[in-house]
Amino acid sequence: MLISHELRSPLAAIRYAAVLLDRPSAGVVARHKARMCIERQVAQMTRLLDDFLEVARIGSGRLHLKRERLDLRDLVRHAIETVESNLDERKHRLTVALPDAPVWLYAEPGRLERVLVNLLVNAAKFTDVGGAVGVSLRQENDQAVVRVWDCGIGIVPDMLPHVFDLFMQADPTAQHSEAGLGIGLALVRSFVELHGGRVSAASAGLGKGSEFTVHLPLEKNLMKPDFMQDERKKQRTVVRTQCVAGEAEIT
């Protein structure tokens, strides 16, 4: 039922916007809002379908990274641009802290950007209108560290060890019925671990916000023999474990 709801909700919004565009009496402002609504919902459905495809690749063990040398600051900027409409829609204040010097990684840009987008989308979704969301990047020893925080609904202590489990919902209550399917954070963990990193979640409790921290090895550490041997093992096994615990019924 959750999957059908996630698909039908944007379709209903698109249908309403299309009807509005078809009305001769609709003014310029109304037409602009309708077009923006369609663009947002199409983007939401695209991300949802992409997540489903990635889960299928994880389950079959066919997820492989195509790495390249990149500056992580660029991915943070691209991710912010991607979720800008989500932040604007809810009138959030965004704080960004990036270093002046490049932060070089050897990574796949598409999936690493998805990590950042998923974390920022979650922060925007679970923060009340007019709230604060932040993202920072810094180098700590031989690691690149990204932090995404918000002043939103927070996470209960019992849930913290499970927030990255597949199909796990941090808050399935009626008040926050847009909790989603519990796929995004599972993909975050899979993608981060495939890059040789780790991700953690922290929260002081309900109503006290959340912070997600991603650690990734810098480029200079990725050519070490022990890392490359571990990386080949992870390419074959690490993400497959994410699908064992949960299955979804599509209705």
C-alpha cells in the first residue's frame, strides 16, 4: 500500500495541474504554479523510480561503480541545486559550509550525489515549514566528512540503529504521512560503503532535529593495496545484504 500511495500522490497532483492548465480562465500566475507543480512531481517520481531500480540492482548484485577523480565540493553544490525546490517550497533556511580548497575523491559522481540528495531531501521533508537545514564539508585527517543536519522532528533513540535498514520508516505516523518507503537511507548506506566509507545518524530525540555524517576516504588513500582488495570484495557483496531483511508488496 505504501508503494501505491507514493506513486499515486504525485500522479494526482500532476492530474490536477493538467486540468488547471486546460482551463481558459486560468491566469498567468496560476499556469506558472501548475507548471512548477508538474516539474516537482515528475522529479519526485523520477527519484522514486530510480530508487526502485537501484534496489533491484542491489538485490541481484549488479551494482558497480564507475569511478573518476572529482572534487566533492562540486557534488555538494549540485545536490543543493537538485533539492532547491524542496527547500524553497517549505521556506527552509539553508546553511552551507564548504572549504576553500578542493576535496579530491576517486568516486562515482552520480551515486555519491544521490547520497547527498537523499540526505538533503530527508532533512527538508522532516523539518517544519520555515525551519533550518545545513550541510557542511571538511577534511579530517585522511577522510572527507559531510554533515547534513536539520532542526526537524528528530529520531527516537530506539530507531537510530535501524534508520538505514531497507523499508524502515523513521516516522510512519499520520502527522508525517509523507514518510516515504524507507529506501533512500538504505541506498545512502549502500553507496557510501561501496566507496569505502561509513555513515551514521544522530539525534537528541523527538523534536530536536537530526544529523547525518558521511565519512569518505580521500583520493590519496584509495590506491593502497589493502583498500583495493577490500573494495573488490565490497563490489560483490556489501550491498546485497541490504535487501535480505525486507520485501515490498506493490499494489
